[in-house]
Amino acid sequence: MTPEIAEQLKNSLTTLVEQDGGTIEIVQFTGDSMEFNLLLDSAECAECVMPKQFLEQVFLDQAQKIYGNLRSVLINDPRKE
């Protein structure tokens, strides 16, 4: 995965959390995986953002439409589980 594709994926996936005031940042990526930090500092309702496990699956499904070689997505969620 190139840095340009990683950024394109991040921009596409950000729309899934920004409506609730969240955003994401890329921590790292490889040829088949991506890791993000979920940032909720400006979220008025952090609990309104989808749960981590659900987000990871939704992110993976959406990202594979752009980059078919992606096999895993990890989200570092600041909320306590």
C-alpha cells in the first residue's frame, strides 16, 4: 500500500465517524493492514460513535472496495471497554 492509498482510505473512512464529531489518524499501514487512532476530543457524544469492533468491520468492508488487498483494520479507541 502506498502512502497515497493510505491517505485516500483515511479520508474515505473519516466520513463514518465525523458526523458524530470524531476523526481518525493513521498510526501505521502495511501491504495488507492499517492501524488508526480514533480521536473523540471534539465529539459532543463520544458514546454515539460506533463501537470499536463494529467500526473495525465497517472500515475493513469500506476500505476493501478501494484497496482489495487489505485484510485487517485495527482501531485504537480511547473509550473504556
